[in-house]
Amino acid sequence: MTPDRTLSYRKGPTDGPLLNQTIGQALRRAALQWPDELALVSRHQRLRWTWRELDREVDRVASGLLHLGIRKGDRVGIWAANCAEWAVIQFASARIGAILVTINPAYRVSEVEYVLAKAGCSLLVTAARFKTSDYIAMLREIDPNAMPLLRIKVALGEEVQEGVLRWDDLRAEPDVPALTALEAALSPDDAINVQFTSGTTGFPKGATLTHRNILNNAHFTGRTINLTNADRICIPVPLYHCFGMVLGNLAALTSGAAMVYPGEAYDPTLVLQAIEAEGCTALYGVPTMFIAILARTDLDSYNVSTLRTGIMAGAPCPATTMRQVMDQLNMREITIGYGMTETSPLTTQTATDDPLEERAGTVGRVHPHAEAKIVGPDGKTLPIGEQGEYCSRGYAVMQGYWDEPERTAEAIDADGWMHSGDLAVMDEKGYIRITGRIKDMVIRGGENIYPREIEEFLLTHPQIQDAQVFGVADEKLGEEVCAWVIAKPGAELSVDGVLAHCRGNIAHYKVPRHVRVVPRFPMTVTGKAQKFQMRKMMETELRIARGSPPLGEPQ
């Protein structure tokens, strides 16, 4: 039956088949197809590997895992910033069917304890330290009884730590017969990764993903930006997140492109140096990363002429930023991607040849072998052009939240549709615009206000670099609009100037009641602004200003 084109439902193309292989098999194929071509560059480690060399190193670590008793289905944690060992443990755990549990490098003791215990990790690979955090000391604070399955800790580097193996202790002479037998027994539908959500709204949940989920998502994302073995992908986004480990590492794996890590963590200088030195052709990032690069006064001194494409995702992209990236970074074929950890991650993406207005104003059309629809509060598919919740279905949808069937059932309905919690609109051509979060919507005196709309308007102010809009509690109206803005370098931005820009240009009820000019936003490590933290800080400030104690303190 032909779908009703007047409804907000579209199905992606199916002309290219789904990959039916495991990640380990894909690496074997890459090593055979491109043995002497560049696979991985970790610039801060001064390390360069071909696909053959990477495959051999993965065999050594996979064999080491087997010698330590790690088997199919066991959970292996990785708690580290971007480095070559991160990619090796990703591929090595997949090769033997162990489930990789990716841990946010910014986590503190209680969060690490929660993830290790929740996932039941048997082995943890950890950096010794990162920035100001001493990971080994933090792990020693955790009661071993809280993590009864954790038997082995492996620290990166050469330093000897009591009760902790070194990375070199994990490397063993490859046991090829054992690895070959194991690989043959694995299925693309086996769970291979648990990724805990980034926590912009609350406590993390562990999205459980399969080989089929993430390998195919990487494959189709790479095809969309025309990746080949001639490309080099600059990957400053964190590997612990889908953006880095799937759209970065696995898209390189399926296309033969090289992975280039500029540094342990995002630094715009290191990114520009990597692009110039390695001749990178693709660059990934969230909007805040691109904004920081564009704001550099010495941008013109770097040669970025090799860039042609990339992906901007993870948060809404201001239209002005998109245009600047295309013009100033030479990324004429940059694409916008949208998705979530629970969908491996992308379910929509713009094409490299989409008109500028579609690439700057939408998140593209539905990905191959996926379905998308926009539904109302009653669950019915809405007519084209009407705003509702974005839902997706297909191979990319996770198996579920690790050990949380109730929360899984809340997110994935009986027909297999993943409910995103995002508000969206689909046009007649199938392009989708994300208009906000259902939970972010501000209800002010009965008026529904969508923060994304106000954020886009604020970014038309010539002195505003970034803006976040959210609701704060108000005794009279229920909620009021609050805006936090970051000024462009050198700009003298005032609250009065922001308000003057709004008055008369947007409806009165959308004009922020509270405005703060701030140096930065509270962010997740993946570059997403944490509005719940801003709201908490702002409501505390307002209560104190009214002479009321902060919530939780005695009246």
C-alpha cells in the first residue's frame, strides 16, 4: 500500500543492503583490503598505524582478554579520553564478543561506581588520570562489594599501580585459532556495546547496541558524506560517545578512511593543527566546537583547504554557524546529523548536495533502512507541517536499556518505534526540523513557548556567540523565560542590549524575563548544554534574590 504523503511519515531508501557482519569481521576485511594504508593517527601519542598494524594490535589485546578469562557477553569497561588504546579495546572486545561499556571521562566517583555496578563489568581499562582527575585514586574510593563482578583493572601507561595491570600486561601473542573460532560463533545481532546516556536530563541509562546497530549506522553515515579510503577524518569528539566511536571509528572502518585524533580532549588549536598536518578531509563536532574554531582570531593562519565534508550533530546548529563553516572552513559538503544514543545514533542526515537552506535549517531526511514519523499526544501520525514528537524505527533502534525493561518499554512502543522526546516538524519533501524538547517547552501563563525559536532569534544579535533558553518557576505565571548568552570575543554585551534586541521583534511573551551574560554554559563532555543545571542555578539565584532560602534549606 502506498503511504499517505500528506502525513508526517517517511521511509529511507533501501537500495544499499544492510551489512551482515560483526565488527571483528569488518576489521579483518579492512586489513585485507587496505593493508598498508593509514588507519589511525593519534597525534598526541605520536602514533601511526596502517590497517594491518591495527588489526595485529587488536589480535594481541583480544588474545590478552581471553587469557584473563574474558568471554562472550562479559562486560569490559573503558574509562579514558581519546587515545589509540581506546580504539584497540573497542575492536578487541568486539572480536571476542565481549560487551564494551563506555564511561564518560568526566564522571566522578559515584557515577563510575553506578555504571560499573549497573553493567556488571568484569574488567576495566582506565587511564591513570585525566586533567585534574586521578582515576586510580577515585577507583580506590569505591567499596569493592559495590562492584562484585569487577575482577581486573588495567591502567594505560607504564606506571606500576598496586593491584592494577599495565596495558602491556594485556597484550599477548595472538591466539589466531581461538580468535577465529570465536569470531565464527558470533552473530551481528549480539549485544556489543552499552552506552550510558549523557545525562542532560537526569540519571544515565545504558543503551544496549549490537554489531548490526552500530556498524550499519557507521556505514550509511559514511556513504552519505562519500567517505573512501582516500579520506582522513579529524575526530575531536569523545570516543566514549556514539559520535566518536561509531560515526568516527566505525565509519572509518567501513570506508577505509583514516581516523585522526587531534588530542585527548577537544582543543581548537590541536584540531586546526591536525587538519593542516594530516590533510584531513572531514571534521566532526557539535556546534559549540565549530563555534570555538570560528571564533579564533588566527583562523586564517591555518591551511584548512583539504577539508570538504564532515558532520555537525549532538545539538541544534545555528544557521549562521552552518554558513560560516561552509565558507571559512571550506566544508562545502558538511552535513547535519540527528539521532540519539538509543538509535546508534543517526536516523536523519542532510545530503552533501542538499540546498543551503535545507542543510542550515533542517536535520535532513530519514536514513537508509529507517523510518521516521511525527506524532501527536495521542500517538497518531500528524499531517505534514504540524509539530509533534519525532519517532524512528528500524535496524538502528537499540535492543533496550541495560537491565531496565520498564524504562525500555517507556521508550520503545509495541510496534518498535523509538520515542525521542524531541519536538519536530516534517515538510512535504521529507526534511525534518527539530524544534525543541517536549520537556524543554516553557508554559508561561498558558502560552506554549519553544526555546529553540528564541535561541535562533538571539543568535541574530551581532554580539551574541551562543544562547540557551529555558523556563524557570514563577509563582504568578507558572514559568518564565530565562536566557543565558555568551558574548562574542571582544564584544561588550549587556542585558539591556539583549532585551532591546528582543522587544518589538518577537512576541512579548517570548521576550526573556531573566537574562544573564555568562562566560560559558554547564556542558556534558559531548558538548551538550545542560539546561537542567542552568535552571537549577537560576532558580536558586532568584529565590535568594527574593529573600527565600534555596530549595532544600529550612524556611
